[in-house]
Amino acid sequence: MEDVLLAFVAPPTEDPAIEIRVNFGVFAGRSATPAEIDTLAHALLGEIEDVTIVAEDRHEVDAAVEAAVHQVRIEVSAAAAPTDAAERRELAERLRERAEQWARACVAARHYDAADL
């Protein structure tokens, strides 16, 4: 799993200025716990003073297929992000790295394989 990317920076928008998406459920086989979200928040606060974390279950359905995924989104508002584009990209990458480390630790500590269900 070391070569698989769990967290990635989403394409930039006006607001949030930075968005990191973590494909948590795909690898953990479960939702992130409130305690895990708190751990992530503390890790991110080492890089930024103001951040929003959204843990969501997404369901996409059509006539042929159903897909459900648990995703964690990290959002930094335009007001909290650096105005310089290069600094913003550097911050986004540092946040992505922290999110990636967090996700890997969560998966290593407790995950469910489809065969376990």
C-alpha cells in the first residue's frame, strides 16, 4: 500500500482555496472516528491556524451501479490561505503529506477488508 496515494490536493477553487481529499474508506474499509478526526485536526494545526475537516459518506447511484465511499475533506478558506500562489501550493502539499501520514496510521491501526464483512 506504500505506493498508493491516499490523499491528494483537489484542483484549486476560489473558496476553499485549498482542498485535500482523503480516500479513507477505500483503504480503511470504514468511516473515520471522531477521535481520528481530532488527531488529524491537531496534526494540521501544526501547519495552519484555521481549517475545516468534513467526514462524509458519498453515495453515487444509477440504474447499473451503486457506489458508496467514505471520504475526508480538508478545507482551508481563502482568508486563511497564503495569497502567494507558490506559498499556497507549498502549504497544500504539506497538508496533504500530514493527511497521508494520518490516513496510513489509521489504516494500520484498524481496517476492515471486504472479506471480513
